[in-house]
Amino acid sequence: MADLPQTMRAVEIVRPGGPEVLVATSRPVPQPGAGEVLIRVAAAGINRPDVLQRKGGYAPPPGASDLPGLEVAGSVAAVGTDAGRWQVGDPVCALVAGGGYAEFCVAPAPQCLPIPAGVTMVEAGGIPETFFTVWTNVFERGRLAAGERLLVHGGSSGIGTTAIQMAKAMGATVYVTAGSAEKCAACTALGADLAIDHTREEFVARIGEATGGQGVDVILDMVGGDYTQRNLEALALEGRLVQIAFLRGSKVQLDLEPIMRKRLTLTGSTLRPRTVAQKGAIAAALEARLWPLLAAGRLKPPIFRTLPLEEAAAAHALMESNTHIGKIVLTI
């Protein structure tokens, strides 16, 4: 650590509120503990949980940095004891529990991954949160298999664009909903078999038409609220609904009959509170199954816009405008 600066630029949340509460500041450079690495950050992805944290609704887990930012890419600047294979200078991307909006960020060694050949630092900065989330929810909890049908709500989001590419690479048929003709076109360009403009069409009816009345095997939903009952209607026999957010509310009233009649499974998860060991297992699965596809160019995170670290407030405002397609990334 001797050759590293004592302080770093960072963006902190000064109080719960709108984008304007994200303020540039100076912080001490953190030090990696046992099993951790310190990353000199080149790029940090923006994600919906960052917005929720900024508003006061998603506190960091105990021991995590209070700075926002759940994914980073850069180079290893220092290593703690028992940091495994990582060495100073290694290019890495990492899932973190906080602290990404800064020049330096500590990450648990098991949650770091090498940057695949041909992937830029900016692209790598937009990979971990969505790849970890989609893999564990669609393929582990949702058990999506080749030949099955997946419906993704919010297909043009960072999660959605990742899920489209990942599911297609694994041999699934992919349907999405999105909020405009432009977003639908972007989804089909990424490989979606059908993109439904939810401002103009009812997705349950369109899914019924597309599947000959059978429905889809897995739904990845971040909407919740009034979408929940409709999701049950759109599922096939033995279908699985995987909930990862609830933009329209977490409290719902359900008719249980479709669940019983179609033998449905309702599940969901959050990523941030999981243990390092659990996240490390996801990282290992990603490296084995998907990193070769990234290196081959078969998967590619669409980057909508990059902004400098100090413009984090503008990046949040952009995300909340819902005009973006793919990832918004801060550069340092």
C-alpha cells in the first residue's frame, strides 16, 4: 500500500433523496483485509439498487461501505492475506456490497473475475451485477433449460439485455416486454424472439398467441404489483415465476387457483445480503459457463452511456428517466 495515495475521490449519499444528494467527496483509500483485494477502479456500473439506496430504501449490509456502487472493473492495486490467485496488476471485475463509486474499492477475492479477452474496462464495469443476478435467478432458481421459453419484463434494462443474450446462448426462446418501439427493436436486435410493447399491447394475450396457448416456462420479473397475477396466467404447466424487484409494489392479492392447477413455483431472491461463499460460487459458475462466451463475443453488455464519476447524479437522473437501453457506467 506504500505506493498508493492516502485519499481518493468518491461519491457519497449525503442524505436520502433525489439524484442531487450524490456529492463528490474525498475519502481515505480503504485497505484490503484477509481474503480481499483492493481494486483501482476504472469503471463502475449504475444499478437500480443504487437508486433505492440513495432514496433511503436499501441500506448496505453490516460491514459494507456506505458508498453506493455494486460492481466495478479495474486493476488489482493491493491484496490482503489469503487473496487466492489475484496479484497486483491483474485486470478484474467484481461484485461488491458497496463502495463502487470511488477511485479504489475493496472486493472479496471470491467475487472477483478476470476480464475476458476482448472486453473493455467500461464493458466489464457493467457486467457483474447483471450477470450474477441473471445467472442465479434464471438458471439456478428458475432452472431454465435449453428448449424452454423465458419471458423477461424490462427487456431493455441492464438485467433484461443480459437475460436475453444469456438465455439465447443457452438455447432458450426469449420473449420480453419493453416500454417503446425503440426499446423493443433493441431487444430483438439482441436476440429476443418476440418483444412486446407493454404500452400498446397486453402481454398475457401476446404470450398466449406466441405459444399456442401453452405459456412460458420461466418469467423473470422486476415489476411486481399488478403484474403478478398476470404472470401466473402467462406461465405454462410447471412454470416458474422469479421475482427480483417490485417497481409497482411488493404487496399483492393473488388468486391461488392457477398456482395449484398449473403446479407453479413462485420464488425470488436478493443478491446483496448473500455470503461471500455464496457469491463466490456464482462467480465460479459464471467463469466456467459464460466467460468463454464473453471472450468469443457471443455475449456483450450494451453500454448506453458513460459519465465521469463526478457526474453520478446525472447518471442516476438518466436511469430514472427510463430512456436508457442497457447499462449506464461511471468512468474514473
